[in-house]
Amino acid sequence: MADDPCRRFFLDPAQTLQRRYEVLRAFFVEGRPQADIAAQFGLATATVQSLVRDFRASLRDGSPPPFFSSPNSAGRPGAG
């Protein structure tokens, strides 16, 4: 099977949380300029700046966004 659909899943995310994750990853992990990231994802540079600012604030407050949360992780029957 060709990996093109799998590659597109990461390079052109359709889901909002995944898209946000990829934008932040490109900035913090890859060290890419915000303008380049904005162009890749079809966003305004100001939007990327806001995502970066908000992510930093959420980490500072101890509440990072739930990029990878299990739908069953909270409130499971029998948990606790």
C-alpha cells in the first residue's frame, strides 16, 4: 500500500487539535519560523503567534491542551 494517505495525514491535518499540535510542534521542536508555519497550514502569522502564546500560558498554568487524551480516561466506571 502506498503511504501517500498516511503522509498527508501528518502534513495536512484535518482535525483541529491535530492541526494545532502540528503547528506547535513545528515551532517548538523543529524551530521553524512562525511565518513559514502559517503559510504551510494556511493560517495568518498572528494565529500562529496566538497558538504559541496560549500554549506557553497553559503549560505555565499546569494545564496543557489535551492533544492526546483517551475518551475513557476520565470518569470510567470502577475508576478511583
